[in-house]
Amino acid sequence: MIEISGELTGTSPAIRALQADIEVAAACDAKVLITGDTGTGKEVTARQIHARSQRRARPFVAINCAGIPETLLESELFGHARGSFTGACRDRIGLLANADLGTVFLDEVGEMSLRMQALLLRFLETGEIQQVGREGGGSCVDVRIIAATNRDLLQRVAIKAFRLDLFYRLNVLHLRTPALRDHPEDIPALFDHFLCQYSQQYRMPIPRLTSDAFCDLSRWEWAGNVRELKNVAERLVVRGYDRPVTVADLPRGVGHARTVIASAAARGSNRTWAQLFDRLVAGRECFWTAVYDPFMARDLTRDDLRALIRRGLEETRGSYKLLMPLFNIEARHHRRLLNALRKHDCLIGFHQVRQRSSPPN
């Protein structure tokens, strides 16, 4: 999705539901947690909430929690006193103070360290800013916090990577930005808008697409969501085609969407997670070749991988160590497995699995 004339473009049920949620969030001052895949417009959604709220005349400050080291993030948010660390040659006001009476958008809040989570929690409870290197009580500010993440925070709570009390503090109102694959009917309007936008920016003619090319755009799964769609539009504009854009002109993959989807569908019949589980356990196939390689080749979805891992953990009562021999993974690859699952947001907390698998009293 993208902001067009103060609105989110799209007429699909998913976008209309999000627009309704934005109106609810804008009408109050409650904290908001926005979740959704990368590239689905979480910051656009946060800006829309701010623009419709009573704070709209005050600052909107966005900060990427994953893009700043922990030591600098504390200073960025809360400010610092002169001499508090090397390079602190003068007092500095933090972003929270600069946004007084406005809105602070914490993007990728799930990447915060536990220490920073504790500092954020204290601020949410008291509204007090404690500058780095300054003793005594700090000043209080009035800001609205909107947080966003592409992580499953409850899963991160289960593996003790995110504080449960902070999750409840942030999750007063929960908005989810839909993946582009969940509202493909909005692709034509979005793509036309991006073409016009980049045509004006680069002073180039608006490309015209053949019906087959536009059909492939609508069929593609758009793993990068709206951000990926936007990049394709920019690429077509800057190439300056003086003829209709054909399927062959589209980026690799997008231009072969029908072939890719048909091939994936043919392979998918014998690659559901349940059948994969049987291949691993009964057929003694290796997880890396039977599951992980097809997942990286996008023949399996993230939901397939999560379901498979959850099924395995139900067998091992939440133990990843016991999961290793079950899925024919060498013990020395234990860390590799956890890192791979964490990277793709497929690491399932063992507490959740044990709760589900425990027999009733």
C-alpha cells in the first residue's frame, strides 16, 4: 500500500479493514503495535494514524531500532549529557523530547536488546526521560508511541528475547498490514501510481504494459511486497521504453510468473509440510536437502516451515535438541538450525508447544 492524497490506496477488503483500524487508532491516544511482513507499509500506516490524530500539528519522529547500535540507540532516544561518553562534546536532546506532544514511531521494535526494552518500558510507565550520563530525575514528556515489527513477538517472548510486560504495554491496539499477496486486486492501482510517480520524478514517459505483462505482475507472489512492486515500477520507468513493455522486459521471476506458479503448484502436491514430516521421520531424509533447500528456493512457504517445525516440536515436547535426530540433522548443526529458523522468523518457543502438547488434568 502507499499513501495517495492522504489515503491508503486500494479497495480490497484487507485495505478497507486497515483503513477502519487506522480511524479507530487516530481517534484515541492509545499505544499501537503494527505488525506485518517487510515492505507492507507499516510506517505509512503509522503516519496515517498521526495525520488523523489530535497530535497531527506536532512532530512525527521515526526511528529504526534495528539500524542503530544499542549504545547509540539509548542516546538517540533519551539524549545525553556532555562528557557522558567519548565524542559527547555537548548536551543533546533525544528524539523523545523533540517529539513532545507528538508521535514517536519505533520501527523494528522486536530487534531491541533486553536492556533497551527495560529502558523503554520504564519510559512508557513514567513518561520520564533519563539522559545518558545525567544524574537525578529527568524531565517528563507527552508522546504517543507507535511500534512496528515483522517479528512474532509472542514467539520472541517464548524464547526470552522479548519482554512480556513490554509486549502488553505496546499491544494496546494491534494493526496488521496485509501482505500484497493477500490483496492482489490492488496491484493495478498501486503499480499505476508508482509509474506516474517515477515518471514525474525522472521526467520520463509513463511505460505502457502489454496485457500479458500486466497479468504476470498480478500473478507474482511479491515476497518483497509493495516495496518490491515499487522497485519494479521504477526500473521500467528509468529504462525509457518507447514501445509497450512485454513479459520479456520484466525482471527475472516476475516475467515468468505463470511458469513459476505452475511449476510450484506441481511440486507442491508432494511437498506439503505433513508429507515432508513423513519423509523426514519415516524416510530418514535430511532436513537441509528435503526442507531447507526447497524453502530457500521458495518452493515452500514460511507457513509450511513453521508448521513442520511445530509438528516436530510436538513430538519432542518442545526440545530442539531432540528435534535434531528426528529430522536427521547432525548435532554439530544445532546452532545453524536455530540461526536459520530465527533469521526467517520460524523459531517457535518451546513453552507454547509444551502447553499445547500437555495432557489435560
